[in-house]
Amino acid sequence: MITVGAMVRGLSLAALVLLQTSCSQQAPAEVTATEGKATVQISAYGTWTSPLTAEDVFGQAVTIGQLQSVDGAIYFSESDPKQGGQLGIKKLAADDQVTEVVPAAFGVGSRVHEYGGAPYLAIGNSIFVTRMVDQLFYRIAPNQEPVALTPLGTRHADCISYSKGSRIICVREDHRLAGEAKASLVTINLNFAGEGDTFVDGHDFFSSPTINPDNTQLAWIAWDHPNMPWDNTQLWVGELNRKGEISNVHQIAPKLKGAVMQPLYAPDGQLYFIADYDNWWNLYRLKADGSIEQVTKLQGEIGEPAWVFGEHAYAFENAHSVVFSYHQNGNIHLMRQDVNSGTSEELATDFAEVGQLISADNGVYFVGAKATPERGIYKVSGRGTELVYAPPIKGLEPDYIAKPVSMSFDTSDRQKAYGYFYQPQNPLYSAPQNSKPPLIMMLHGGPTAAASSAYSSAIQYWTTRGFAVFNLNYRGSTGYGRKYRQSLYGKWGVADVEDAVNAARYLVDEGWVDPNMLAIRGGSAGGFSVLSALAFHDTFKAGTSYFGISDIEILAKETHKFESRYLDQLIGPYPAAKQVYHDRSPLYHLQGLNEPLLLLQGLDDKVVPPNQSELIYQAVKAKGVPTAFIGFDGEGHGFRKPANNIRALQSELSFYGQVFGFIPAGDLPALTLDNAVALPKPVEAQ
């Protein structure tokens, strides 16, 4: 990956393009075919025919999740697009044979904290899973019908086994009583159905229970409102007796403040964890005298915000060797370190994502992705890695793949922001001379999340059609330290939007994109930034909001428990900061929102309710702005069904064609825009 700093003004981006494969913006009038190669066609950006369809992007999109090692086999969750994106559980045997142990049609998935994660636990020949449709916790054994073990109204995730596999400890979220759901750690006897026993409670949230090798000590993470798990959390431990009772419960390092996560016992029984006490998420361990010791001293981040359960950024090969991944300056590093001597070696630098590290009998396994389509389960092998499983998906040929360029650029408040830039890339097309491509500015959700440089068919869908893409890591994104992550606090809707505006201006100034064809898109928190960018700035000429927030005061009143106090940090405590909520809400500043807007919304969304999109749709429609609203029945926060994702992506392409005045290649479903008379007449591809 090429890293471009905005401070290097002496070397233009136009010169740096020679360092990577991309199509020329200054195309000759005609290109003659050479033997064995097709003629390159001159056609306007945005009109190119792509080998990648929306059906390719979502009709075969497969997500590999939680890994677990049991009796020499690797279990993992995997989504199945043929089952509407539902999760099933598969087993990778020692001979590399993969079998399905829980079909995707069963619909595995937890909704603890709404976002879920870690929905299953394998013990022997049985799988214990939370089912998405009813949130009951089931035992699934070979040749037997699933048996529900827990009552309706409860949700479970992040389970571990103890007492020789006869009992488990889970995070429970109890929704049976009025008011906020009650969180606790519970024990469940796997031999019969029942309520289970509350093991630990007294905090608003729990996660990451882990037990030492001899089953005598339990550790876990807890935190309370108004903190999120990436703000300030607590590491707790307790002693377990043979009856499974807990005693001597106490907090580790209570005087230190930071986001502690992912506790894990090494094979020798020593407790390790990740914390950002020094601004960066580094690895620490608990010493015998009760003090803590920093194991890694990186100016980079091990792990990422705990939006979901079951994330693992490190795993042990043995008592003295740990394998971990960390993010630094837009790059992912996979490392091995001797925890006693501190010596380390780099295992790989070509990954864009590494997660779900687990220890197995024969080594460390993880889920990895690169800037090319090789996404799957890898094994640490010697001083390198080996791909052991990859789902069969259609990938682009190498000469169609746009490669990410990691960039930093100056933004407001004398700060820097980051992102990945992709140029249009299609070997069969070139654009007319002196033309520049439209830009799609992509904003991730969260806002405490991050853009990745991993191969994304959703990005290649645009670049193969002649769009440039910038995947932005605005202030508040993870991977750049605690200070950068918290630099959005109090400035949400301002700093993130200014970063998007300055990124677009930077690309325009460098001559890489057309200033009259700047689009911005994002989902959830990114959707809020889209609406804010259109309402408070005039840089972008079109916007697409996926389940975005238009009135953050409504969100503060209506959202679910996990994020109910998130806005205290991002905006300010409510109702004390009520005026700020009003001032930041795009819905109340429509005088500046004059550019076309597409709104896509799940009608069963509990995180960002549908009225957030419906209200601003009606308002901009009444104002005469070209707009469209598409609501998807049965969809929550983030679309799961491939058919709905396909329709959304195709509608977005049609939208940009109508707004920017070109006709995209291929057959697209009709998208009717309100107030479309204000748009330019489309031009056929040349």
C-alpha cells in the first residue's frame, strides 16, 4: 500500500499515480487492440460496464465470524446469502474438510446490545446457540431436535464453559421487566432448561467472561452509563470453588482509567488484557503481586472498539509466545512476541483486516482479509501464514481491482484526518480527455469505527464503473489512538463533517476528481454526517443516507440501552445540552440542504427508528429538493437480506446517474425521484 501524506505538497498525487495500477485520466482519442487484448473504449466516467454486478456484491457476500477450537477442529460462524444472510455454524476438521453443523436456515444470532456477537458455544458434539428470531438459547445435538434452555425475554452472548462442560457462563440481557434491560453474568446448567442463576450483577453492562485453565478464577469486563466500552471500563476477577460459587470479587487496577478489554488467561494461568492507559491499546498482564505490567509498547492499536461480543486480537501459542495484530498509520501488522524477553517478529504486513485470533492444538488461527479477494481463515505457520479456508466467492481479475492509497490530510483545528483513496479502474475503458471522475465519499458508522483497506466488492462496484472512492477515517475513528478517538467528543456533526469536506477539497485541489460531481454516502452515524454535510456545507452535490439520523434529540430519547448515553460524550448530556442537539440536527437546518438526497431505511430499525429518515424526506420533498425514500420491510439497523442490499445499491447508482447527468451501463430498476425536474438531462455513454 502506498502512503501519501498531505504535507508532501511538492509531489502531486498525479505523479504518484504512476506507482499503482490505474486508468489514465488523459486518455488518447482511440486505443487500438493488441493481440489477445480487447480494444479500450472511450466512455464517460460512471458509464463503464463492470464485470461486478450488485448481485455479485450481495448475492454471494459471505461473512466469517467467531472462531472456536474444540477437540482439534475449528468452528466458525458463516453467513449464507441464499438464506437471506442468516448465520450458520460450520466445522473445519483437522483434514481441512468443512461441514455444516448448524444450518444457516436456523438463523443463529444474538441481539444483546442489539449488535450481538459471539452467539454460539461448541462443547463436545453439541452446539449451544442463540437464535435470532426468538433470542432463545438452544442446545443442538447430532440427530436431535433443538432444545430451548432459556425463557423468552432473555438474550445471551459471549458464553464460556466450565465445570467439565456441564455448565456455562454467559452475558445475559433481561428484557422481561419494564424499563432498561438488566445485564448480568449468569450460569446455565446444560442438562436441563431453566432460568439459570445470576452469577455477577450490579453494573449496567458486562462482557468478555474468561476462565483460567484450572477453573479456579474468572475474569470479566464491566462498565456503567454514560461510558461506552471504548471509554472507561473495569476489569474484575473472582475466585471459583468446586461448586461453581464465586468469592473474593475485586477490581484490577481500580485507580487507572481507560478502556480495558479482551481479558484472556495464558496457558500458565496468568491474566492478560488490552488497555489504552498510554493512549494506545496495548497488551498488559496481571502479576502475582497484584500489580500490572505492560507487555507491548506500541504506538499502534491492538484490537478495536467492542461494538460486538467475542472479538479477539491476540492468542497464545504457548505460555511465553503470543500472536497479535495491531493497526498503525493505516496498516495492519501481524506479530509474534515472547512475553518474557519482549523480543518480537513480524509475521505478515499484507493484511488489511485481522481478527478472531484463537489458540488451537496445532497453532493460532484467525480471520484475515487483504486488499485482494483472499478473505478467509488463516493459520500462523512458522514465520508466516497459511490460508486454510475461504468461501467460494466471485472475485475480480487483478487488472480490474482498484488498489487503496493510504492518505493523511490537513483538516480543521490544525488536525489531520485519514482515509483510503481508490481511483477508477477498468482495463476496458478510459475516459475522455480532460475529464475527471465523480467522487463517492464513504463515511463509516459508529462513529467509533473505522474504514478498512480490505478488498471490498462494494467499493470495486463503483471503481469499475468509473467512480473514484475515498473511504474516510474522520476524527473519532479507531486505529489512531485514544486521543484521536475522543477528538470527536463534543464535536460530532462538526469535526467529522469538516473532515469529509476537507478530504473532498484536497482531492479536488490535487486534480483527481470533478468538483461538480462530489457525492457523499454513509450509514447510521455516517448517515448523520451525510445529512449534516448537505445541510451545513455546499461542497457535496449529492448524498445517500442509509438509516441516518436527522434529529439527534429524538435519538437521545428513543434509542436502545447500549447507546442511550453515547450522545452524552458525542454531543453533551441531555437535556442540559438540548440547544446543542437542536443546533446539530440537520432536520432543523433545511435552509442549507439544497442538493439531491437519497434515503434508505429499514422499517424495523430499533437503533435509528424509521422516522429519522421519514421526517427529513418529507421536509426536503416539500422544499422542492430532488429526493427519494425507500423503506425496507423486515430490516433493522443494517440490511441483512441480499435482495434488499441489491436494490439499495442499484438505486444508489441510478440516483447518481440522474443527479450527475449520465446513464449508467446495464439494466437498473426504476428509481423515481421527487422533484426530478430540477436535475440535468442525462447523457448517453459515448
